Amino acid sequence: MGTIKSFEDLMCWEKARVLRNDVKDIINTFPDYEKYGLVSQMRRASRSVTHNIAEGYGRFHYQENIQFCRISRGSLHELLDQFITALDENYISEEVYLKHKKQVNSCLAVLNGYINYLKKAKTPINF
């Protein structure tokens, strides 16, 4: 891991940012009548992931940071369910769904790694 000077240096935030931008592109293809439904929900969930990672980083207390990362993790699961809904409604293909399921799972893996790092960092070492 390189030097972390900002939340922007966190790999979990970087991967979530890519996902957020991919979601933006996908929801632009959805029907207009979903503007205040699924489109809005997916936009908010994808933004929540990066927003909470950033907010947690700014807290400077490990436990608070962990809690905000857990909220991000919940938003990733919410987003995956929304991709399933988009698939069920035939707004996206199975191929697009599987691509983004893999992307969400990759974000989850990196975020879980960061949470585990924070848990270990907050625990004092007893000699």
C-alpha cells in the first residue's frame, strides 16, 4: 500500500468511483418513467458508496471509519439488488448484469479488506 494522504488514495474509493461512473452510464439508458424510481435509487446507492468511504476517512477514529465503511458495504449490496431489478425489468442484459455483479463483488472484497485493516489498526498490540 502506498502513502495515503486522502480518501482519494484509497483503492476501495477508487474502485467505487469507477462503479459509480458506470452506473451513471447505465441508468441513462433506462426508460424515462424510471427517472424517479430505479434510476434515482441506483444513483443514490452508487453515490452513497463513495460518499461514506470519504466521510469515514475524515473522522480520524477507526471505529467511526469502520461504521461508515459498513454503510458503504450496505449500499453496494443495495446496488447489486438494483442491478437484479434492472435485469428482471429487461433494462439490462444478462451479460451487463454479470459484468456489474463482478464489479460490485470486487468493490466489496477491497472494502472488506480495508475494514479488516482498520479493525487491526484500532486494536492495541499486547506484548
